[in-house]
Amino acid sequence: MKNTTTTILSIIILTILPITTFAQVPLLNQEYAVCKFTDSHNNTMPYRMLSPQHIRQGETYPLVLFLHGSGERGNDNKKQLAHGASIFTNPVNADKFPAFVVFPQCKERAWTEKIEDRIFMPGAETPEESLSEELVMGLVKELIKNNPIDTNRIYIVGISMGGIATYDLVCRYPDIFAAAVPICGAVNPERLLDAKNVKFMIFHGGMDDEIPVVCSREAYKTLNSAGATVDYIEFAGVGHDCWTSAFNYPTFLPWLFSQTKASPDERQGNTLTYLNE
């Protein structure tokens, strides 16, 4: 794996040329409220939040935390909606899967700062948690405090740089998340042993020339061997921008919203899928 990851994240992590630079900024989506989180040290993070259309008294709802890619960094509180936001505002999905959906936006530094590709190798030391990640977790705690959120149904989804952060956060906070969907991400597979009770649906493009597909394959093998619930879907012939294929995968949302925290012996049947696009 070492040779294949020599140039693994030179664009994503070092931000020489962001992967999603050419993603179009979406029109302002009025269904996502414009919000800002401020921590006790006066650090801030903009975010957008979609709430259930009808909040019934006494009921709680899932929370979906969506982490964007490197091309959507900034402080305009708009660009992070470029990929994935419309899935949850689709009237059919919004009616069938009512939830709080949150799109935080990190600044020009990455979600995971000071990262070098060698940290994705077995035996590597775990990097320090970035300020962006600390802010995200502070935001999650605030959202739980102020909204009727089902703490047994907190999900995290991330693409590219956000996929890397998805892995990183579930390894740091495995007791918070019920399920994780890392899309074209990477992680030191050894760290996933700490997150074996989190349910995973992993996506990757078979022709990804930015984050090698072996990263997701190794993650799947480690989780499967550890007895975790994990589905892996690989899109043959698809490059780094496989998120569109992932969002259109027929069981993506039904799988996500069916997950809840469970005891280790409640393992579900795992699947390994290779799709020709």
C-alpha cells in the first residue's frame, strides 16, 4: 500500500489544487437555515441546517452530519451545499426520512490539519485532532442539547477530505455515531478497531487517481475481520468524484436511516459490491 499512496493526498491535504475546485456553488437553498457555531474560546464555524418538516412533540429525530470536500472550504456558508444537500431536501426523502441534517463548513485549512500520507499506513501514530474537528464535535453537542435529536441515531457522511474526517471522527468518538458513510476516504486501517461497533457503508471509485481505492478496500477488510457491520460498494471505471454514484445508490438513504446503536453481538450481514458504471 505504501507505494500506491506516495501521492495519495497531495491535492486534498496540502491543498495545492483542491479536488472540487470546479464544483459549482449552489443557489442559496432556503430550506437549510444559515447558522454559526461559536465555542467557549470564541472560535467559530458556519453551518447550514435542515430540520424535519414537522416536529412532533415528544418525538426525537436522527442527526446527519455531512462533511464536505476540500473544494468547498471557506466561510461563505454556501459552498458546502454543492454536493449532497439536495438529497435530503428532495420532497420524497424529506417526507420519508425526517431528520436534522447539518453541513458545517471548515475554513481554508483542511478538516484534518497537518496530515501527511504516511499516517494512513498501518503502524502510524494517530495525528492530533484538528481545530475544525473539535468545532464540529462541539457543534454536535450543542445541537443535541437544543434539539429533539435521537442520540442513538447520529450519522456521519463525508466525501473526499470529508471522507477522511469521517473515518477520523468515528475512530475518536465511536460512542457518538451509530453509522458512518465515508466516500472516497482513507484511514490507517488499524484505527478502525476502535470503531468496530459503528455501522459502515463505504463507497469508492475503482479508478480514483487521488485517493487510491485500496484505502477503502483495506478499511473494509479490517472492519469485516473485526466483526463490524460494513457494506462496501466500489464503482468500476469511476474516478475520484464517485459521490454522485454513491448518492444515487438505491439503498443509500434507507440503509443510513435504518441504523441505530446496537450491542456488539447484533452484527448484520455484510456485503461487498463491485458495480460497472
